[in-house]
Amino acid sequence: MAGGWTRDGAVNEQIEASISDELARLRAAQRQATAPSRTHCAECEEPIPEARRAARPGVQLCVDCQSARDARYRPAAGFNRRGSKDSQLK
């Protein structure tokens, strides 16, 4: 039973969509980890140290490029991602 302005099952659909999104992200990360490590960065072509390649299987970026990418990353909000009116009323 849904409350507010949502139809029955809308909350479960939102939860299932969130789970599907996270599973897709994890599967993509797992595929990257099984890929061979690069010897040079994919963005700047600087050499990637052997220690980094051993520590992170499937590494594609040098530390500087990965740090810059991590700084730009914003995780998806876990609450009210899909903008359901029911969750806005709480």
C-alpha cells in the first residue's frame, strides 16, 4: 500500500531501481578489476609504477589523474533520487 500521491508499488519500484543502479556500478568495477593493468596512464600517458599496478589490478590511471577523477565524483543521493512526491511529503 502506497501512501500520499504515489500508486501501489511505487516505493518498491524505487528501491529496486536503486539496487539495479548500484549492481550495475559494481559489475562495471569488477570488470575493470579483471582487465589487465596499463603500464602508462590512459589520460596523461605517464608511466604507472609497478607497485601501483600490483596493488590495484586493472589500474588504468596514474595517481594524479585518479585523484582528479575522484575529486569530481559525486555519489548519487540515496534518498529521493527519483523525486517521488511521497518522499517529498515526509
